[in-house]
Amino acid sequence: MKSWLIGLAAMAASAAVPGLANAKDFTIGLSQESLDHPWLATQKRQVLEEAKKSGVNVYTTDGQGSVVKQIAGIEDMLSKGVDLVMIQAGKAEGLRQELATLDEQKIPYMFVGKPILGTTAKTLVSMDNEKIGTQVGQYIVDQLKAKHGSAQGNVVVIEGIPGDETSVLRIRGAMSALGKEPGIKIVAQQPADYRRPQAVAVMQNVLQANRAGTLDAVFAANGEMALGAIQAINDANRKGEMIVTGIDGQKEEFEAIRNGDESATWLYAPCGVEGVEAAFKILKGEEVPKQIIEPSVQITKANVDSVTPAF
């Protein structure tokens, strides 16, 4: 009798996800906004490598910075047959209708790295963007206090992709700390789409509009934009005038910190490995938290040689 019950339980468990008896039966889709950023390229590589260990099939698509192309890629995945879709989204709003399609077809989906809030996603594997932003803002406040004797100074904010919830949360967090200090003024706040060339152009314009000696800090919402801001600052011979902070912790940022070009960054590692692990659990019918928050760490000259870059 006991063996019969055990067998019945096993059948029920396997029926939770029809046809998926083990990891080798899984087909996962990875949809990303683009691949023209080292963070995104690294996450794709992580997903492919982690899935390969178990012989899992993976379809990947490159949205090339276009919501329309990202949606077309998801539609292609559905036509080929996928059991779960992992999504890294740039602009949330354009994808919501496609998420409704996934719901209609009963295809589970999850987010890796970037959230779209208010959806039926099984989980989000990411770091706490608003918390990191708050830490960046407080760091800038502390640095300005050390520089001027009180929390005062002119700050430049370089945002990511307009409408990107990761950028929104990071900026909101930073402003929660900066906004408490009446002596701190945001003299410029512009998007640069998380890309280095755009950040160079944005920072060049800001430097031209603000004479030498009048800027105190730059908060770039990711590492590529921090590096772009640094390039513009150095080209204008204004190194040392202002601190620059970023979020990502990529190798080039570590070098910028060693060289005194960047004051601090926060580690924001790609979530490919953790994402695949969560996907397997979902497909096997296991419960996963609605959010899987990975840890971050602040990087400065004090610990830059003892921490591994995010990518």
C-alpha cells in the first residue's frame, strides 16, 4: 500500500509540468532587450553555460534595442515551443501585451536583471535597485559633507533608458537621500540609455553649461554611463573637480577607481546562473519566491583589489 501511494505521488508531481520529467526535457527562452552591452552579453553567456550543464535547450533572442523586435523574438520562441521564458526588458510598457499573450497560452515567464512590476511573472531574479540607489545617494551626501563641511554642492544625474523600471528605481532611491539635503542642487538630469557614447555626449553638454569648478558629483545609473561621463570629464581637463559614481562594477570601472577617475560603484552582476536555477525549480513545479534578491556591494579604493568585478 505504501509503495502504491509513493508511486501515485510521483505521478502527480510529474504531472505538474507535463512532459518535463527531468532537466533535459526543458526548453527555455531567453529574451533580452539587446546584446550591445557587456552586461547583457555576459548574462546570455551565463544562461547558455548553465543550461548546457544539464543538456537543456535554450532559445535566445536579441531585441536590438527595439520593443517591437523583442516581441517578435518572443513570438518566434512560442512558435518553436518553449516551456518558460526568461525576460530582460528595456522598456516595460511595450511588452505588457506580450506578457498577456504568455498568460493566455499558459507559458510561465520570469524576469532576470530588470523587473516589470505588476505582472504575473513567476519570479524576478535581480538586485535591489532602489536600495542600491539610496546607498549611492547617501554616499554622495557623505562625500559632499566631507568636501564642504556640510551637505551642499551641485550634482549631475545621468539616467538610463526612459521608462526602464531599473533606472526609475535607482534614481528614486538616490533622490530619497539627495532630496533631504536643501544644500544639494541637481543641476542636470538627463537620460543616456545605459550606453557609453550617449553618456559622453550628455556629459559634454553638462560641462559646457557649467563652468569649471562648479560641479561636485555625478551619479550615473550604470557603469557604462559612468565611464562615458569620465571620458568627457577627462577630455575637458576637469578630472578631480567632481566625484563620479556608477552601478555595475565592471572591470573598466575597477580600473577607473584605481586611477582615481571613479569614486565608487555598486556591484550589479548579471543573473544568468541564478535565473536558470530558478527556471528549473519553476518547471519542476517547485515554489520560488516572487523576488530573488541577489546581494550587492559598494566598491571603492578601499576594497577594489579584493572584490571580483561583475563582468
